[in-house]
Amino acid sequence: MTTSVDPALTPSLDVAPKRRLTPRAAFTVALLLVLAFLPLYATLTGDAFVLTLFTRVIILAIGAVSLNLIMGYGGMVSFGHAAYLGIGGYAVGILAKEGIASGFIQWPVAIAASALYALAVGALSLRTRGVYFIMITLAFAQMAYYVTIGLDRYGGDDGLPIRQRSQFGGLIDLTNKTAFYYLCFVLLLVCIYLIWRIVNSRFGLVVQGARVNDRRMRAIGFPTPRYKLVCFVIAGAMCGLAGALLANHTNFISPAMMHWTRSGDLIVMVVLGGLGSLFGPLIGTATFILLQEALSRVTQYPDLFLGPLLLLVALYVHGGIQGLLEGRRE
Amino acid sequence: MLYFIEQCLNGVQLGMLLFLLAAGLTLVFGIMDLVNLAHGSLYMLGAYFAATVAALTGSFVIALVVAVAASLLSGMVLEVIAIRRLYGRDHLDHVLGTFGLILFFNELVRLIWGGGGLSLSLPPEMLTAVEIVPGVYYPLYRLVIILASLAVAGLLYVVVMRTRLGMLIRAGASNREMVGALGVNIKLLYTLVFGLGAALAGFAGVMQAPILTVEIGMGENILILAFVVIIIGGIGSIRGAFLASIIVGLIDTVGRAFLPDLLNHVLSANAAVTMGPALSSMSMYILMAAVLVLRPEGLFPAASR
């Protein structure tokens, strides 16, 4: 703890900060450039689908980076992270249905509701650890899932179409696909920047220290549960924003958004890209969704290949795609 | 009152089914320290095997026997090929790997049997109702499920508590390394335990198949319930799984049947009808959260820990 800590240092402790362009950094820059110029390509080729697909990638990547904050840096394996996507989405959907279309109200409500829910869940779950933590976060997500099924006024089991996207008083028109794409992209970058700031701050170091050795951190005087809880709430709020974006993207909300398999998807995205790395979740999300898309074009049974692939990643790839780019294998 | 008895029996029936799933899950969890999300897939496979064999032979009993044997075999093969490599790894790796297996099995089933789902019909003599107390008729098949599951639970108890294999299983649960050091073929033991869990899951799938449709993803929601059961009961404790299964089964079924009426007194009729099922679906998660916060080791923890 004597020198400043590179975020890349945390998952393995063997990566010294390098100045030259590593394969990993080159890949990240290339991906960001592709994402930045994608709307141009979509306009030139008239391929609207690719823009829709990548908007989805970016929105889910916001969810994945937020999960990575608690799971990768904080060591809190939450198996209920899709609940925040649902809560953010339902905040937008419910307000829209009740005639409040302003995004200036909808989005803060989505973020605040998710943060509040995360506060409640975190306060109870953080008393447990290990597999119990995995299960209790799952349990809370299931509760949220069943609550939305019971919301008859808002579609219940069938979900609720959103007739009007969030309004920002002429500032930005979310029905414009390119504008919406760039808004999501900028928000993703803001989230990644925030996480970079957080993990390099004193607060972030305490959280990471608690992951490595919670007892020792408490022994030297840090009330780690409080730190972890704040971290948990930040991640929840961030994912709530992703939920608000997702609802605007699909114009539809349903309990299926928070089914436990969606939480599983988020975990897959984070681990696939690289746990505890800044851009890993984005890479993982892009890989996962594009792979699904590509496989479903060449075969009727994409998951027949995707499933074993995930197993292989779990078994043999440490540090996900980011780890592979580093050339570290096990 | 009669309705209440019927609902209680339904609850016990659901509980028994959950126990069959939870027993395998808690054994695997307790002994190999493995979070196996793919356990529900073995339940699904059991149901599909049975539906196929029943369609070919027309006999439910043959279907049951073949399906349980096939589930046992699938479980052991799965353990040898994939699962055994996950032992000793981080729980996150377990979640990722077995989540991949769920995707794989769902797609495999779709490849082999198609996406439409199957049904497994019962022999006609099972379709009657019996009078359990004067005036209360209950479907015979549901009683059969309860009794058969109880028999399996008894058998499991005998195997675990009274046989050499069971002794090794219990020893493995309390100290893996020591058992291995004493010269027990721990790899084979793990394969057997996993196969046993798979067979129990397959059996549960077969028993449930005539009541529900046999479809892709049928194991996913019930798997989560089985996890709730083993957390409430205490990880690694079969006795705990048994008691918690019945508690969860009763809470779910009885809650579903009576909560809307109870809520009716507090809320408007409309709200009660929609809130009731949602609240009863939530109730077991609330119970689990309460158990985790107040008594993290579970209500009936394994004695060895």
C-alpha cells in the first residue's frame, strides 16, 4: 500500500503499470473507436439493426461495469443484479404510464429507487458472506421479480409497453436512434470514469482491501461493512440508470427483465470480459451479445456452443478476455 | 376446513418434491462445496427421459425406472467430463460454469425433443381420487408422490446413516482431505454422490411430469426454490433439507390458497387477488432472508459442522 494502485493491479498483483501500448490497451482503444464511429457506419450502410444491437450492448455494459464494481473490486458476488435493471425500468415505465414523461424526473427516480433498494438489500445481505451472500442477493431479486408480477396495473406478468420515451424538453430526442446511442455511450464512459475514480480513491482502496482480507482491514480500524454498503449502493444506482435506458431502448418493461437468468447473464458478461478490470465488463458484454447474435445466424442452437464455452472460460481462462490479452493462461 | 386439509396435502406434496431436489443439491454442496445451478437441468432431463420412454412403451413404471437410471448415468458422466474440474474453485467459477451447462442442456433438449414440450400421461388407475378423511377426496397420484418421496427419503436416510457408502459420504462432508488421506477413492466417491443427486433430481422430474408439462426451463424456477430450502435448512444437512422442504412447500401452497382471502379483510378485493399470489411467492424468500440474517447456519444445521 505504499505506491499508488493501478486498477489492473488488483485482480492478480503481477501486472506492473506499463507505458507502451499493450495488446490489452490496444484492444480496448480499438473497441472504443469502433463504438464511437458505429453510428457513422450504420448511417452509411443504412443498417439500422447494428445500431440497435450495439445500443443494447452499451446499456447492458453499464449494468456489467456496475456489477464489476462490487463483484470484481469489492468481492461481493451479487446474483441479483438484474433487479436494478428492472427497478430502473419500472420507474420509467410506471411514471410514463401515470403521465410523467419528463426524463428529468424519471431518471433520477429510477436511480434513487435503485439506490434505496440496494441500501435495503445491502444492509441485510452484507451480514453474510460467500455462498450465503450469493443466495440472499438472489432471494431479494426474486422478491422484486414477484412484486412486479403482482403489479396488475402495470401489466403484471405480461409487462407494460412504454408509449413515449423519456422527454428532455427538446434538449435531446431519444427517439432519434443515433442521439440515443451516443447518450448511452457517453453515460457508459461517465460510469467507467466514475469507477476509475472510485477504485483509485481512498474509499476504493478500503473496499478492495476488504476483498483481499476483511478481518485485517477491520483490525486496522476501517469499519468495512459501511464501506462495502456504500459501494453496493453506488453499483445499484448505476445499474438503475442502465435499467432506465433499457426501458427507453425496448419501449417495454416486464418482470422477465429481472429473472434470475438475467442476473446470471450479467455475471457471465463481467467474468467473460475480465473480473476487476476497468474495461473488462464492456468487452465481456460486447463479446457475449455479439457471439449470441453471430451464433444464432449460423446455427439454430446457439446455446449449444455458448454454454460449453462459458464452462471452458470458467475452467481455463483466468481474468477473462482481458487476461487472455495479457497472455496469462492457466 | 376440508379445503385447508387439501391445501396442506398439496403443500406437503410440493415439499416432498423440493426435498428430492434439495437433497441432491445439499449433498453436492456440503461434500464437494459446489454450487450447482445445473441441478435443475437434471430434473428436466429426468422428465424428458420418462416422457420419451412412456411414449414408447406405454408403461409409467418402466419410464420411471429407465429415467432414474438414465439421470444417474447422465449425472455421473457430467461429473467426470465437467463438474469434477470445478471442485476447489471459486464459487464464482461454479456459477459461471454451471450457468453455461444450463444453457447447454436447454439447447440440447430443444435439439433432441424440439421446443414444444411433452406430456406424460398417467395410467388410468392413477387418475382417481381417494377419500382420505370422510368427505375429503384427494387425487391418488399426489398421494403416490408423497408416499414415494417419503420412501426415497427413508432410503436415503438408510443409505447415508447405515451403509459404508453413507459413512464415507458423511466423512467426506466433515473432512474431505482426511478421507482422501485414509485411502478412500475420493474421486469415485464424488462421482457417486453427484450421480445420486442427479438420480434424485431425475426422480423428482419424473414424478412431477404428469402434473405439469414437460418443457424446457422447467427446472429453473424450482431450482431456486431448492436453493432456498437448503439455505433455510442448513447447507449439507439432509435432515434440514427435509424439514425446510416441508416448511417451504406448506408456506407456498397454503399462502397461495389463503393469503388472498386474508388480504381481503385489509385491502380491496381487486388488490387482494393480485397481491395474494405475489406475496405468497415472496414469503419463502422473506423467510430465507430472515434465516440468513438471524441464523446464518440454517434452522437445522448439519451436526458435523
